[in-house]
Amino acid sequence: MKKLRELFSDTIVYGISNVLARFIGYLMVPLHTGAFLPSQYGVVSLVYAGLAFLNVIATFGMESGYLRYAKDRENAQDIFTTLQIGLGVFSSLFVLLLALLAPLIMPTMNLVETGNQNLFWLMLGILWFDTMGLVPFSELRLDRRKWLFAFLKTGNIIVNVGLQIYLILGLNWGIDAIFFASFIASGLTALVIWLATANLFTGNWNTPILKSVLKFGLPFIPAGLGFVINEMLDRFFLGNYMSQETVTQLYGPDLIPDDIVGIYSACYKLSVFMLLLVQMFRMAWQPFFLRNADDPEAPGLFREVFRYYNAMAGICFLVIALFAGYIVQIKVPLIDAYIVGKEYWAGLGIVPILLGAYWFHGWYMNFTAGIFIEEETKVLPVITLIGAAVTILANLLLIPVYGMMGSATATLISYGIMAMLLYYKSTQFFPVNYQIVRTFLMMGVGAAAIYFQPQATEWFQSEWTGRFMMLLIGSAGILILSIPSSISTRLWFLQND
């Protein structure tokens, strides 16, 4: 139980900066959309999409590799020094290559036509600083220096947002303010994290270590790219594959496919609460299972973690899915705007489906334990490519009939299949009795609570009461299913003694 409390504590602390980042990100959207034209904001979205894509490549899987090999603290200095130097060389060469290819890349981001070429150079600077902070931040996670981790991440956000507000509202800068602020924040954060981990930068260069880490980490590149593709494909299909006839049939004659993409994207943000839970869990989970990999009790410990994760995910699912209609009506402080504008509320039906997709994504993160421990990372890109293929096929089949709901369902199916494929491979390499039937029942309870909510509302003659009662019933069912089998069996015998 002590180890589970340790994992829970780490998850909460790592989540502070993520929660703050997401919340402030919501606050910045009304500021950006109010200060910039839609065409300008479109350029911002393209640059951020490019940055997300390039970040996966630039890291060379070093984050996962460091966590895997530096758990042996006797060699931590050599591993840190080798990877930091190696990543510095690789990322610098990668950034140089991108700079040479700038005339080819910038037009794909609409930077030449809009006269925003300077954003490309700021993007490269952000990419380099973020990459060079990767191994030091991984060290903080592995060494459980969680408060310093949270402080630096939160400080990055405060500097970034504060500078954006000053440049946009005070100096009337354009969209370059967004990336200039990110560049300064990333640079300052990198400088501080380098100083905080300077004592580790005293080891010796070790070529075999670098080769081992690259062999372990490089499969994460196609896996990461596949995840980015999965996250973005649905918008592409909605905007380019759904006909105007389908839009008119499903949503009325006043909307066009581009409107549907906007509505879908806005409501998609509500699923970020589940994604946030998964990210918080992942930050603590990876170093946790690597530290405990050699413990004879590890399989049982991992089963307990999986059960408690599903209990938390189930409650999160119920709260957001049942009360999404109320959440979007919350006013953002100081801006006097809804979290999601009224014109976007037509897409709220996709929220439970996307929450379920990210619930499965959390399963995927749980099942990576066996893959990491046994160094079988070569299966990850295969599973991710299968997931991408499922996403494409399901979107092609479902969007013409169901529109936004079809696209959200495609995401759910894709993440579900990837989770189950990884479950199968992970338990082959590192057997753990995850009690998968029980966890599917937890999902079933959550889905049933959403499905029967209209009947509950009609029964109680109050929408709020109906939703609240389904939250209580669904939560009770999920929590009962999360009780360990040994305890539930013992309770049954006591009741029937």
C-alpha cells in the first residue's frame, strides 16, 4: 500500500502543472480568437501542429530510453552525460536540416503567403530548447524530485502566458507574440533545468549505452508519430470527406463542413479532462514501474494500479459525460465568455465517446509496463500503425452516415483495439493478471449510466436530479467493481456467515 500511495502522490504533484497548463490554455483561447483574425489563428494552429510532429522526431525516443536505463543509479551520471551530449548533437543537426529545408517547409504552414516566416525560426528555437530539457526533466521524474518538476513546468507557463498578455494587449504584437513568448519561456526553463541537473553532467561518454538507448527508444518515434496522426486525422476527414449533403441532412442547411470541424474541435476539448488524467498518471507511472520491475510482487502491484486507475477514470468519465452541458456554460474569469461558445454546443454528444477513447488510452499506458521492462518496444510502432489504419477505415465508413458521432466512434474503436493488442503482447512478455473482464464491466457501468440518464431525468422530473442520481449509481457500481477480489469475497462470507 505504501508504494501505491507513493504513485498517487507523484501523480497528483505531476498533475499540478498539467492542470494549470490546460486551464490557462482555455483562458488564452478567447484572448487569441479576440485579438487575431481566423486566418491568423489558422497559421498558429498549423505551426503548433508542425511543432508537435517535429518534437516526436527530435527526441529520438531518449525520454523513454533514459527512464529505462538510468534506473540503475550507479551508472546514472554516465547515462545522463552520454544521452545529453548525444541528444544535443542529434537535435542540433536536425534543426540545421530543417533550417536548410525552410524554403520547402514554410509554404506548407502558410508562412510565406502570410509574411510570417519569422515564426518558423522561433519554432526551431522552441524545438531545440524543449528537446535539450527532455533528459533533465526525465531525471527529475526518475529521482522523484517532483516538486522541482512541478515548479519548473508551472514557471514556464507563467512566463509564457504573462509575456503573451503583455505583448498582445500592451504592445499590440501579432501572432508572433505567441511564439516569441514560448521561445523565451522554453529558453529560461532549459537554462534552469540544466543548472538543477549539472551535477549529473560529470559522467563519461559511453557509446554502448547510447546504442542500447537508441535501440530501445527509436521505436517510440513511429509510435509517437502514429499517435499524432490519430489525433489529427478525424478533423481532416470531417473537413474533406463529409459532403455538404451529409451536413445538411445531419445538422441543417445553415452549416458547412468547416463549421462541423470547428464544432467538433471545440467539444473535443472537453475530453481533455480524461486525457489530462492519463497524462498525470503516465508521468508518475513510467518511473514507478521501472523502479519496481525487479520486485517479486510487481505483477500484483501492477494489477492493483490498473484497478485504481480504472476507478479514477470511471469517476472522471461519469462527471464529465453527465455534466458536459453544464460545464460549457461556466464563464471564464476576466474574459466574460463561456468555456465553449453557444454555437458549438451542438457537438456535445461526442464527449462521452471521446472520454471512453481516452479511458482506453490509459489502459494502453498501463500495459506499456511489460513492454518497457522486457525491452520489447519494437511492437509499439506495429500496434500504432494498426490503430492508424483502423482510424482511417472507420472514419471512411462512419462519417458519411453519422458525421461527428462517426468520427468520435472511430477514435474510440482505434484506441480500444490498440489497448487490447498491447494488453495481449505485454502479458506475453510480462504476465500480469489485469482482471480485464472486471475492468470492462466498469466501462459497461459507466456507459449504462449515460444511456439511462434520460429515463432517470424523466422519472425524477428534473434533469439535474436525474444526472446526479446516475452519477451516484454509476460511481457506486464502479467503486464496488474496483474492490480487490480477496476483500469482496471476504465481505460476502461475513455477510452470509
